[in-house]
Amino acid sequence: MITPEPIILVTFIGATNWGVGFLTTVAIFAIVALALNLQWGYTGIFNFGVVAFFMVGAYTSALLTLPPPSRFESHILGLELPILMGWFAGALAGGLLALIIGLPTLRLRRDFLAIATIGVATIIRSIANTTEGFVNRGSGLNGIPRFLNDFTSASDYKWVLLVIMLVMLSAVYFGLQRVTAAPWGRVLRAIRDNEDTAMAAGKHTVSFRMQAFVLGGAIMGLAGALWAHRTGSISPTAFNDLFGTFVIWTMVMVGGSGNNKGAIIGALVVGFFWFGTPLIQEDLPDFLGTRVFQLRELTVGLLIVLFLLLQPHGLIREKAQVSRFITERKSINQQQIK
């Protein structure tokens, strides 16, 4: 007779492992959502090629930290640099790609940038998948080293990885909180709400939009680098528009654009539906169980429709902000009146 204790223990261990892996993955996606929120939520930049920056960061960091290719592989570089340098290079590559795309497009109508980013994502994925001797084509890059992997056992490394990703998420979040609450962030909101008015106030709007676009691209590249070293293996087919762009946009829309906390909450909610739906495959009827991944896409699509109809501002609505100097002056005046 099987006692219930071992079953409960196995279930608890399985749930814990899934939960840790889920939070680790969501932390990376939350970083990407924060970057998109900076571009779209604060500045009004249409970036429909998020996956391009994510992919460039992942491949850059992987190529710099992997050992030289063996005779069974065909990729450039392989310098075995420290992983932290790979992360920095991934962020730099994402920012550089944003600069290259933004220079000819940010002066044009906003929909031109959306078209350009979609095209760039497709081109980069095609180059990676077809060019011989570049990034090992469809076979991808395997054996990507993991940060601090040698300092703990394989069974405990998941906790180390979770802490690393939460630290990186916290650093990005608090950094963006500071810059978006500063005068620079208020200029971005002014450009988003009415670019002509911001120009009339003497602001060089193209320069500010470029700054936000490049900074967002760099953060997306950093997240891609973190993803590569989290999974240990990447391939061009994994970086599709649904996974790397559509889901990120859903996270920002559900959480609430123009709100950094909302981007993180949106990543958590949408990530739960995206990564959790396959867990119920065995409990579904056969005609649904065999289509669980299509069901997952349908669920995320329904989330977008419901939020657009019932909660267009997302779970956390953007707060109207004014200069802290105005707030402080108002408080001083009230104290003087009393």
C-alpha cells in the first residue's frame, strides 16, 4: 500500500521546482516588459520587433562566453570571456541595434518605426538560420555557461539563478524608476501625449525619443543575454514573434503602460497563463489536450480583448505626475498659511 506522505512530498518538490523556474523566467520577461514600457508606455514608440533586440543580446553574450567552436560546430568567435562581460556586451549590442534602426526612422511617422522593427526581427532571424559559419544555423548554440554555476550543486543552482535574476530585475526596475521620475521622464511623457507641444516648449523630441529607444533596446539586449545563460541553449527558431514580441506587448497592456510596477505585474499574470497552461494538458479532454498550445495562444488573446474592453488602463493605472519641486512648494505654502 502506498502511503500518502511520499506522494505529497513528490508533489511539493515538483511544485517548488516549477515555481522557482517560473519566477526565474518571469523575472527575465519582466525586464523586457520594463524596457518596452519605457519605449511605448512612457515615450509612445511603436517597437514591434522586441524579439530582435532580445535575440541580438542572447547571441552576442553566448558567442563571447562560449569556447572556440569544435569541428562539429560552425560559429564565429568563442572567446570564453567572463559572463558579466557577455551580459554587458549583450546590452551594448541591443542599444547599438536600436541606434541603427532609430537613426533613419525616428524622424519619420511613428508607424514607420513599427514596420522597420518587424522587418529587422525577420531579417536577423533569417540570417541566423541560413548563414553558414555564423551562429551554427538551425542547430543553435549549446553549452552556454551559467553564472556562478561552479559555486553550488546542480540541485541547488536553481535557487542561485532565481536570486541572480531577481537582483537584475530589481536593478533595472529601480534604475528606471529614478530616470522616469526625473525631468527626463516627464519630457518623455510630454512627447508621448503631444509631441508638437513638447517641441514648442523647446525640447528636441527626436533626441529624447532616440535616448528612450536606445536605452530600451539595451535593456532588452541585457534580458536576452540573461535568457541565453539561463537556458544554456539557443536557436533561431526559438526567437519567434509570438514568444518574443506578442507576449511582451500583452504583459505591458495587461499590467498597465506607463507604469513600471504594472509591467512587472503584467509579466507575472501573463506569464502564469503562458507557462502554466501546458500543466493542465492531462486534465483536459482529448480534443483540447492535443491542442493545449493553441489553447494557450487563445487564452492570451482573450486576455488582451478583455482588458481592452473592461480595463483599458491595465491592472495598475498610470499616475499623473508633476515635478517634485511643485509638490514641495505647495507643501511649504500650505504650512505658511497654517
